[in-house]
Amino acid sequence: MGFLIVLGVIVAYSFISLRVLRQYERGVAFFLGRYWGTKGPGLVFVPAGFATIKRVSLRIVAMDIPPQDVITRDNVSVKVNAVLYMKVSVPEQAVIEIEDFQYATSQLAQTTLRSVLGEVELDELLSDREKINGILKSLIDERSDAWGIEVSAVEVKDVDLPDSMKRAMARQAEAERERRAKVIAAQGELQASQTLADAAETLARQPMSLQLRYLQTVVEIAAENNSTTIFPVPIEMIKPFIPDLHTAPSATPAGEKALPRPDLTAILPQVKVGESAPTPLPKREE
């Protein structure tokens, strides 16, 4: 009977001393207060009353960094929050070297975030986040390496700007858009003028192409619902039908009589040199 009692106690003690650790867990065991070893995964025997075990998860933890009030290098006050991805690489160091490794890593991430963002300008913070994320990761990983913590990534999640700064950035963006529009319009005018100059040079070499261009313009006008259609006629087409008044009259053909020139002296009043023409008297009203 006594043997059965002792056997039952041993079985019960062994059952109480068994621990089951999952695949992603490790157990840091202490025997009488001294580090005994890292156990797991699977079924682990830990003598009850003589040894204790501390479970540590090896999975990646996504830790949210609370919003931090940061003043950038160009004296702009912003509120920034980020997210930290970390995991335990050495379980015994995470338990022995520091009391609460998650809380310590969170505080380290907050202070590092404020110190790093205080050395960059606002434009760099908004446009070059990859560089800032790399700097944050390297600094936090270097300082937490002694705790057995491995930092996978640090990402700046949100940057909250003051309303006045948002309005100023909106005005700056609008001015930049207007500047680009004016530059593009000027470049378009330059390209159009160069193209027109090339077209004019081509038309000058082939005069008939200008007439074809006129006809094409007429076709374009006729396609619209207009009641009046204007036909542009080049002056070269009607020039042979207009007499040239500025040139001397040509010689009279043989066999034809030349017309006599009109005598202008019989028509115009005779005015002697040195005498003025008689001024007519005004008529008397009756």
C-alpha cells in the first residue's frame, strides 16, 4: 500500500512538472534561481517547486508607436506616429537582461523617433520616408540587440501637419502648378512657331501647295453649318485682268490711230502768274 502511495505521488509530481511549449514558443528555465537553459518546443519537464519557466514568443510583434510631438529642423511642429516590427531572437537575453522587453523597446522607439525627426526638414520627412525608416531601424536595432531583440522594420505611418502649414503648402503647390502651366504654354508656342516657319518655308518652295491649302480650308468651312462661305482668292489669279496704271502706255499697233489726248488747258481756268484767282462774292439772301 505504501509503495502505491509513493508511486502515485511520483506520478502526480511528474504530471505537474510537465510543460507543453508550442512551436513558436521557447521556455527560459531557472533551477533554484539559476539559469538552467532554454527549453522547447514540445513536452518539457520542469521540476515543480525547484524550477520555474518563462515563456517567450518568437513571432514578429507589430508594436504601435504613439503619436509624438516633433519639431523639425526647419522649426515646424508636427505630430508623427509609426509602427515597429520586432521579434525575440535570443530568448534568454530578453528575459535575463531586461525586465519587460516590449515596454523597453516601445520607449526606445519613441525617443529615437523624436530625436531622428528633429534633425530632418519637413520636406525630407514628407518625400524621403524610406531613408528615415532605414535610419530608425538601424538605430533601434543596434540599441536593442543587447536585449536579444531583432527589429524587422520601422515605418512612419502618419504625419499630422498644422492647418496653417497645410494652407501654405496648398498655395505653394498651386503656384508651382501655374508656373508649370506657363512654361508648358511657352514651350508650345515656341514649337508651334518653329513648325509654322518650316511650313512657310515648304510652301514658299511650292507655290501651288498654298492653293491646295486654301481649298482644304474651304472644305473645312463647308463641313460646318454656315450660311455664308468665304472663298479666299489669291491676288496672283486676278492680277492679269487688272491694268497696270503705274506703267507707261504701250505703243499703238500698226494700222490703228492713237486717240488724241484731252486738252486740259481748255477746261481749267486761266490763271496768270503773279495774279490770284478772283474770289466769288457771297450770294445775298433775299
